[in-house]
Amino acid sequence: MAPLFSIITVSYKHAWALTKTARSVFRQRDADFEYLIVDGASNDGTRELTEFWKEQKLVDRSIHAPDSGVYQAMNNGIDLATGEFICFLNAGDVFAEDLVLNQAAKILENRDKDGCLGWGALNDNVWASWHAGEAFKLSSLGFCHQALFVKRSLLLDCKFDERSHKTDSDTLQLGRLFANDAQIELCPEVWAIRAGDPGISADLVRTKKSIVDTLQSEYAFDKGDIEEKIVEFRRKCTHVSDMLQLLRNSRGREQKHLALMILDTLFQRQSKSLSPAIVQNLRDAAITALGDKAETEVANLLSAQTRRASEVSKSRQAQEALRQDIKEFAAQEQRRFDRILPMTSAPSGTQYSIGLTSFPKRISTLGFVLRSLKEQSQQADTINLFLGRDEIPNENWLPSSVRELKQHGLQIHFVEKTCHQYDKFVHLPASLREKCYIIVDDDVIYPPHSMQKLLEAHQQHPEAIIGNRCHKIAVDDDKNIGPYRTWEREARTNAPSYILMPTGAGGVLYPPGFFNHPCIRDERTILRNAPYADDVWLKFNALLQERPTMATELSSGSDWYHRYTPTMREGTLMAENVDLGLNDMQIRQCESWLAKHRPDWRDLLSLEQ
């Protein structure tokens, strides 16, 4: 019988990062699990977001209460859980693919294991665990806690160290589990993608203090400051002579754990600073210290490193293939640009602006999208790009193809934390809310006449919302909205209609003042009702304001776009919104929200439109 997993996400003031983590949990297939949220009383919309999920039966239970930090929160999650095995996937972390829980279940279903430990990754870094033993207390040995599944019964007896200075309580706990003879199988597969935010480990001073505290309490090294030197060796490969001397003078578990740490460190990037002779001395000393265990441990390490190199190689090959696609795409786009009007500065007096957002996986092709917007037959006052510093820290992270457009009307706005697709409008300054504002996507190359078509329709219907790509909402005789999959795609009507929903992919013009409504840019309200569906949210706000939608002639086929960029499938919400039914969940939620503000809203819907 397959085990029940408790997937626990700890979060504090990371509501939007939490949306990404939860998506990867909801996508898990062929496994039995409950999902728990432990929030440290955030005031950023986390509670509202969690309530949305709970109403949709996606989150089973949650805690929203102050705590002393991440490790107390994780302990609270252990108490809240009911599953046989627990995994902590905290805000911003994601599972590597949709069958991670299924893979873990196959390993654990016979109940002869106390847990299993996979690998973690971030970009080209892979945390590859290769040793199953207590030495995790001394160093991480490639440990990624997001890829660890352990019996709840063991965690109840071996909780995280909650003291405020601790940053290594996860590795300390794993070492203690192994010391208590826990049978945790190592699985050389990437199961988790760690968040880009380094978290509490980014505080090097605090982290050093925490590790030194662990070494002093768990080991019996003789020399007074040797613990600090162990940390420095692990980080920078300094104090080599001290490590060799300590290895010779130590005995028992101290000696063996130190030897394992040295071998692991020699395979890390920081060891490149050492000469071959020093590396050989360290390796020989570590192997001698391991004695009859050396052959097995070295074989495990080499096997893990070979597998790790293969994982990194596959990632780089995929990146190289994407680079080649982008290179070919760039050449094709340049030929197209050469056939249309040359780029010029935006003329003064134009009464519309464009807004869009992006994220790291699409940044490499963003310049093509922006260029297509700059080559419009009727140009905007400004093109406004909104980016979160938690994903893209500053302009230096942007390719030159993006930065160079600043001299042609591009304005780059940085916010501290991204709201993902909602960044396009939640941060709008008053100056942009008082003119026509066109929202576009970051993965579409727009034909030169796209904005002109929107503006021409706006001149005829100044109070309406104008879309180059619209869907017709399915409405029955009782004015109930049907399932999203039954809606007519890329539809038009003869006049502005309340049953048309524009989609940002084609470009949507919102008339002056539309974004002034107090609800529309409120993050808590968004997270409570439509955390993944900005088009749906904006449509229900249009109904609130009694604004119909007019589709341009481009919505009757595929003329609304020229082509997609090569990074189009990166980070798309289609799988969750359509395949998992999140669109319908959010539509139902928005219906309830709108009914509170405008009880008669269904009267706007008519089958004759």
C-alpha cells in the first residue's frame, strides 16, 4: 500500500513565492499526499492565498501564527501533519517534476525504509548526497532537505533545533537520525529545485556561529579554535595543514567524519584553488583515516560525482540547445525588422503606454518582444517593464538587447518582490492609470499593427476594454458561467460585449481610469480570489465597473500574434489553469467576490450578445 505523504511548506512574507511552490505540489501525480501551510503570521496576503486553496480542497490544513523562525515553524508542521512520511518544500522551492512523490512512494511502500533522500538543484548546481550516515552533523555532504522524505514518527522524536542562532538544524537533524540508525535510502535523482533566495544561510556570520556551535556540541576536537578552521576549510579550502594535523590526531567518529568532509570538499569548486600535490595529500590522509570503509565511501562519492556531472551536462546541453534556438530566432527576427520601419524614438503626445513583466527564464528573449513593441506603426509614450528584485536584482542582470532600449522609451521599474504576472499593473503609478494602458505578454512577437488596431477600436468605443484576442464566455439560460474548456476561443462579436474576455497574450487596451478602482490592484484580494489568473481577475473587475469588451478583427484567427519566442513554454500557467482546473476554481471564486460588490452582475450577461 502506498504511503501518505505530508508536504509542508513554511513561509513568512513570501506569498507570491508560495504560489510557485504550491503549483508544483498540485501537479504531483499518482501519489497520496496532504498539503500543509505553516505561515508565521505574515501580513502580505499569505493567509488569503491559503484560504483560497483550502476552499478549493488543495490545502488540507494551515497555521497562521507568530513563530521564532523557520525551524520552529517546521516543528509546528511536524505536529500538524498526519502523513506517515514528511517532506518540507518551503516557499520558493519546487519539485523537479510531476512524479517525485510517485518515485518516493515506490521506494517507501514496503515500509522497510525510514525515509529516502534525493538530490536538489539550482541552475548548474546539484546537491548530490552520497553518504548515508551521521557525518551530516559535521557538514552538509550535498544535502538538500527539500528532497528528503522521513517518517513523521522519527521526526517527532528528533525535532529541529529552534535556537535563534541556528542555521544548520536540518543537517544536524539528519545526522542525528542516522546516528539513531534510521534507514534512509539515497536516491541519485534530482527531486527538488531550490529557491533562488539563499535564505538564512546567506548570513555567513550567523551560519559560521551555528556550525561552530554544532561542532563543539557534537564532537570532541581538542584544539580551541579548530571548529572555526573547519568551517573556513569547508568554505574556502584554507587551513590545510590544520586539517591534516587534526585528521592525524583524531580518533573514532571524529576522524572518520572529518575524512568524509575533506573528500567531499575536494570535489567542490573551492578546491580548485589548491595545488595537485596538496589535493593528493588531503585525499591520501582522508582515505587512510577511513580504513576499511575507504573503498566503499570513495566508490559512493565517485559514483555520485559521475552522476552529478551527467545531470549538469544534461542541463547545459538543454541550455545550449535553447541558445541555438534563440540564435536562429534572432536571425529570423532581424530579417523581419529589416523589412519594416527603422526604430525611432517615441513621438511626444501619444496618449497610451504599454506594460509587461518578465522573469529569469524568459529574459534571454525579452529583447525581441520589446523590439516588436517598439516597431509598432503607432508608438507608445513609454513601454514599462516591471521586474521583481527577488528574481532579477538589477539592470546588470538584463541582456544588452533590453538595456539598450531605454534610450527608445523603455522604462524599467524594479519592485522588491515580484507578484509574477500581476506585476504588469499592481504597481502602476497614477500617471499611467490616467491614460490608455495596454498590457502585453513577454513571450509574443507582436505584428507592427497590433497596437494600432487596439487604438482604432478604442476611438470607436472609448469606454470599452479592447482586446486583439478574446474568448467568448459560455453562459447558460440562467446566466451561469460554464466551464472554461467550453468557452469559444479567439471569438468576436459585432458590438462591445460583457461575455468576451480579453487575454493579455494578444494585447489588451484598458481605458483611462480603469486601474484606479481600489480593489483591482490590492494584492491580498487578488491572492484570495485569482492568484494564477490575471486575465480572469481583470475580466471580473471589468464587470464590476460595467465595462464591456470589444474584440478587434485580429481575434477571429491567428493574426493577433506574429510568433511566440523560444522561451514561451518556460513558466507557463496553462498546465495548472487548464489541465488542473484552476481557471474554473478562480472563476467561481471571482463570481463570489463580485456578488458581494455588485449583486446584480449577472444581469450584464446576455446570450444575445
